[in-house]
Amino acid sequence: ELKVEQNPLFLSMQEGKNYTIYCNYSTTSDRLYWYRQDPGKSLESLFVLLSNGAVKQEGRLMASLDTKARLSTLHITAAVHDLSATYFCASRGGSEKLVFGKGMKLTVNP
Amino acid sequence: NAGVMQNPRHLVRRRGQEARLRCSPMKGHSHVYWYRQLPEEGLKFMVYLQKENIIDESGMPKERFSAEFPKEGPSILRIQQVVRGDSAAYFCASSREAGTVTEAFFGQGTRLTVV
């Protein structure tokens, strides 16, 4: 059974700092998703990573995938307050369902 | 092109009542997925449907919960005889097709409160 683990689960950081968050998954999967969720809102798709070594960047966020290590990272560069949200990674399980991690709640302090 | 539409956005039910949650997928999408999110938790898969077919219901509780996606109209998630533990946000997602480079788009969710 596919399991997805994120760490850390809570992160408080200063504006302007860099940080990397991690997503491990337990069984072979052909894609990895990152989503952002603001309080009381739906999930906003950030990245879809499809192959080993895939790297995607959007603004201050960069995601990568290592399928051999079953690891994805989300790197935050020069954080700003607007990045405060909860970030979820998800991997694809059987029959197209997504298995989500518990999410990482990020707070960026001025 | 409207996104995934869910209604109602908020639903309050008394214990023992029925809750009906609706999801209209994006135009051109024939695959619908329902997820449940408890407070401070990630999303948990419930059921995956295509038009008139349930493909995977491995995440659905065995009792009181049912889902359908008829040929015409929205997908419905029905919870009978609701209990306090059913209080959660229920999200629907849709995708164009399975097995290729696909991305699931999520609706705004229905927040169910059982009092």
C-alpha cells in the first residue's frame, strides 16, 4: 500500500530565507504532485513531476523528483509572506487515486 | 472554461439526516474523484467514478456512504444518517482521462458540519 510522508509538518521561517521540504513515498509511482492549500480553500496545483530527475520551477518554488530514492523535494528560495500556506505532496496509487501526505504548514514571518 | 464546481459550499446537518454533495466536473472531463479532509489532515481518497461506473471505492466507508456519476448531471456523494465524525471538507476532483499525462483539478469543496 502506497504511503506518502512529508517532513517537516510545520515550518516557521523568516522572509528572505531558503528552505527545502521533503516528500517520501513508499512504493514505485510514475508521478508526484505538489499542491498548495490556503486556509478554508481548495487545492491549487503547483507541480506535476513525471520522471526521474524532473525539475520544475515557478517563481520562488522549485520541485524535483528522484524516483530511485522515492523522494521529492520542494525548495523555497527567498521566502515571502505570501508563500504562507499548507503544502501537500501526493503520489499516484492504484486506479488513478492520489495518496496525499499530511501536509506541511508553512508560516513566513516578516 | 469553468473549473470543477461543487455545491453547496457549506452544509449543516443534524445527526441522523442525509447529506447530498454535488460535483460537476470540468468540461470534457469524464473522471471524478472524491476526497475527504479532516481538520489539520491531508486528503483521503474515497471513490473514483467514470460516467455510470464506480471504478474504485476502496476508500468509502462500507455503510451510509454512496456515490454516483450518472450519464447526465453531476456526481453525487450521499451520506445517510450523518454522525458528528462525518464533519469534514469533501473535495471533488476531475480529470480528462486516465493512464496518460493527466492532472486532477479540485473543486472548492463542501464543508459539512454535523450538529
